[in-house]
Amino acid sequence: MRGMELEDYFTLLEQRQDQATEATEATEATEATKAPEPEEGRVVAYFDLDRTLIDGYSLTALAWQQVFNGDMGIKRFCSLGTMFLRYGLKRIDYDDMLRATVADIQGMSENDLRQLSRQAFEVRLADWLYREGDLLIQKHKALGHDVVMVTSATTYQAEPIAAALDIQHVLATTLEIVDGKVAGGVQPCFGTGKVTAARQFAQRSNTRLSNAYFYSDSHDDLPLLNKVGFPVVVNGKPQLSRVGQDNGWIQLQFVEKGRDHFTTVTERRVA
């Protein structure tokens, strides 16, 4: 396992950036008659959300907020908890879990879902944000890299967190909205779906996955981890940690969290 402290990892990022800059300058000098691709050296850092940027699952916070608002009974919440556990134990697949959770909000107005997600962030998720994740995002931005959140959570769950972390680009599971209400359709951003979303972003932004980072905790994200040039395991679950060890991937551990670090940051970014 290539475990690494965050400060040491920052030094590695700087070294890679310097090497990339030198390589680009050398190419331009030796191939002066050939027009270089304008985005040849542009870097994108993709971040998973749940258990990577936050300590937990955003869907759990959303369900708790529904209970708090009186929109979900404890019995149904416990049923969802059992389903999440079964998913974690690989007893059901992601599609089964997604269909069940979408069914719970089907018919809800899009505005109400957006408000519910903001409440879940303000009441719970703001306390779950990892300080190290924020610092890593800031570091990538300081190096001139684009930062993208790519998550199986819905757009509504992801957007308040992305705003707090100053992430402009969000690739997430999208829900079908008909007449302003949640319908049954869903376009998941999970597994190979994350690869598709990242590839589409790369095409739009004229960047390359081979020149990108991806940070994740889960074995489910192996399809995208295997496509980027710089895969990094964050808070890795055992299965992914073993894969990371076998492949020599860098592994980071985020532990510091809480609203204190983000109070002024969140006020500045969300306002």
C-alpha cells in the first residue's frame, strides 16, 4: 500500500505539474513548426462524493431529513437502512437500491426535492465534509486544474456540497422530471456510467482521461479508476484498498471533518 500523508502528496502533485510543464515546453521548442494541441497539458481532477469528500452517504442524510420533516416514518427509514446494509454486503445491486430510493420521492416536486437537499446539507452534511478533501480541491485549483465531482448521488444531493467546496462541474445521477415533479425515469452515474460521464466531460472540455486524476473510496469505481492516468484511493474500502495495493496506487486517508473549518468557506461560497 502506498499510503501517503497529504502534505507529501501535495509535493508530488507539484512535481508532476513541473514535469508536465517542462515536457510541454520541450515539445514546443523541438516542434516549432507543428501547432500543439491547445489543451495538451490541461489536467482534470475527478472526485467521488460519498465517503470520499464526506464522511458517510448523502442519501442517508436526505432520508433522515425526510424523517425530521415528517415526510417519512421510522419504519420506512429502518427499511431503507436494511436495504443500504444489504447493498453494502452485495446482497442487492445498485439498480435495485436506486429504484427503491427513487420510488420514495416519486411525485415530489423538483423544488421541494431541491429544498430538502439543501436542508439535509445545512442540518447534517455540512458537518460531514472532510477538511482534507477541501484542501486537496484547493491544491488542484492552485495548480490550474479543473475539478469535477462525479457521483452516483443525484444532482440535487450533490449540488449543495459542490457549492460549499467550490466545485463548478457536477456529474451525477439525473432524475426524470415531468411537469415539475419527479417521475420514474433515472439516468444513473455509477460504475461504467461514471466512465461515460467523464468521457463526455473530457470531450466537451477538450481534455483527456489519461491526463486526469480520480479520487474514490469504492471498488464500484474501478471502471473509471482504471481509465484515468492518476487513480488515487481515498478512505478505501478493503476491496479497493487491496486493488490499490496490487497496482501501486497512492492511498490517502481523510479524517478531519466538521462545520468549524467550513463555516466561513460555506458562507462565502454558497451566498
